[in-house]
Amino acid sequence: MADMEPPDRKPQPDGSDMGWRALGYLLSGIIVWGGLGYLVDLWLELPKVGLLVGMLVGAGAGMYLLIKQMSP
């Protein structure tokens, strides 16, 4: 029982956990926003413009969330 951490202290993730989290944020942003852009393309009958914009917005949103999550 002496080696247990106090309950108010969160364990620090190791490097691989942070890497997988970063990859997850970036890929999920690109996939979700790209999918929404693709649906807008189908709805407005555009030549894949919404897909490109959605993927760029998703990458930007993923990076924003990653920076916000990793900052102290």
C-alpha cells in the first residue's frame, strides 16, 4: 500500500501513449471533416472541393486539439 499514488494525482502517460493520441486526433479530424466535406460535395454536386476543404479543416482542428491537450 505504500507504493500507491495519491488519488488526486493522475499518472503521466509515456511517449507511446502520447504518440498514439496525436495520431488519433489527426486521423479522426481528417476522416470526420473530410467525410462531411464529401457529403457536401454530393449534396451540392461539386468536384471534390468540399472533400479537400474538409480534410484541411480536419487537419487544422486535429492539430489545434492536440496542442490544447498537450499544453500544461
